[in-house]
Amino acid sequence: MTGTAALAEQIRTRLAGYESRFGRLCEEYFAGLAATLEAPRFSRFTPECVDLVRDLSLRGGKRTRAAFVFEAARLVTTEPVEGLDAAALSIELLQTHGLIHDDIIDDSATRRGGPSTYYAYRSRFPGQPKTALGLAVLAGDLALGLCLQVLLDSTASLPVRQAMVETQLKAATASFVGQIADIERDFIAVPSQDVLDDVAEYKSARYSALAPLQLGLIAAGQDPAPFEKELSRYARLIGIGGQMCDDYLDLFGDATAMGKPTGGDIREGRRNYTVSAILRAASGAERALVEAVLGDEACTQDRIDTIRDIAVRLGVQQKLRADVQHYAQLASAEAATWRSRWRDEAVAFFELLPVWSAQRIMR
């Protein structure tokens, strides 16, 4: 086995370990929450809401955010770290909040191979759309509140808890701004690369990559502030590459593997990386066809397939694949510069992960 292959196998093993660790951690957390969360004694809706938040938090997902938290601490130490589990729970609860609200904004019926929280409530309250909408919004809000409470309740020292809460609040605020910018982007005829990259940074990178890195370092006793520029560059590259992958898979991916139909972003009128690339490459009747389909919720799968065929013929599919690989290589090169200050083994994880992930997803 080559050195790179051995590192890739090590990453697979560590990610599997983190996924298992987080699953147990999440189960234990929600078991305790069911017994300790204060609510009116008559309320049946509250435990139902907690169950839906729990279900989505435990259902699928790659746990890359939690892995970033654990591995960021390993940049500093291999010793047990107080508050690290709480940090991992917090970042995944913030993700749950984002997914619930995303599915409301996008009117998505499915998430991770099951019903979205919004549609679970629509099924629970047929004929009462305001109730279903209100409870889904509140489920997302509950996940946001819990993501901060779990940090305050952790066993870490008070200064560490305070620093982690401040980090999460900044990450959450950035994600809200990113969601606003994401909606605004779709009012631009053909968003530029800079616009698409900025949306990816605010909507995803700052809470999915930067905050986990910062939380892991803080828990391990390392102030991340002196390294903010380096960490931010890495996180931005990870966020852009990850969003490109998501946008690519929405049109070119396997619907069964993703747990949702392809072409959802086109039906919702999303001018994402894939759609914008098609619009830039297409002309005449083909561009008119894409524009006509964008935002058509009743768009058939045949028409989605036609747009996919156009994208392949115009070289859009191949360009996106190359772009994903390019950003992965840039992120890897950025992580490699960390060796002068942090543990080599953990740096190697962050260096190889982007390339390994891109190759795995895009193969």
C-alpha cells in the first residue's frame, strides 16, 4: 500500500470512528434531554418536536463537521479534552437547525432519505398549513437554542465555554446572512463566480468548516485568533468545493444514493454553480429552455434529463468536476502550511481530506 493509500485508509477509519462516536454521543444526549427539558406538563407537542429534531440529527450525514472538531483538537494534543463532545454536538445541532429551515425555504419533502421536518409536520397536521409551518420553524429554532445550551452545560472551564458560545453565535449569524444572500443570488440573471463563492462562504464554510476548526482548537486550549487568516482561507476553499459538489450532484448525481430526486435546484429556480455554468455556456434555444424550466415546480424528469444532456454536451459537467478537484488541491496546499505550528499527523488529515473527498464524491 502506498503512503497516500495508507493515509486515505487512515482517514476512512478515523471518519468511521468519529461517525460511530458521534452516533453514541447524540443518542445519549437526546435520551438525557427527553428527561430534563423543561416544558408545560400538558404539552405533547414539545416532546414530539424534540423527537423530530433528534430524528434528523441522527439520520445520515457524513459527520464531517464533528470530525473537524475532533481533529482540530488533535492539531494540539492527543490527550482527552474537556468540552470536545459538547462542541461536536453543538456544531451538528446548528446543522440540524439549518437543514430544517432550508427545507422550509425550499419546500423540500425529503431529507437524508426520509421526510423533512416540515413535511413530517404537514403529514401530522393535514389541512392546517400554518400550524405545520409554525411548528417546523420552531423545531429549527429549538435546535439552534440547544446548540448553544449544550456548550454552556459542558464540563469545560468558563472561559472556554464563553469562547465556544461566541464562536457559535458568529457562525450562526454568518449562516443566516448566507441564507439571505443565497436567496438574493437567484435574482441575478447569471451570478458571477465571486457571487457564488461569497454565498458558499457565508452559507456554508463559516459554520461547516471554520467554526468546527475554531471550536476544536478552543477546547484544546489553543486560541485560534492568531491563525484566523489561515483557517479562514482553508474553510472558504472547503466550503466552495463542498457547495460545488452539492450543486453538481443535484443534477448529475444518483437520486437513490442522495435520498432525493435530481433536478431539485432547477425546479426551485436556484442559480447555483451548476445552473450558472450552464447559462454561461448555453446560447439561443438551449439557454431559453433552461430559463423556461428554472423555477417550474412541475418540471418533469424528462426535461431535467434534457438539461443534463445539454450540460454534458457543453462540457459543463467536466468543467465542474475539474473545478471541484482544483479547490480540493488548493485546500490541501493551504493545510500543508500548518505543519510548522501543529502536529503532523492531524495536519495530514486536513491536507488529504479535501482531495480524498472530492475523488470519492466525483468518481
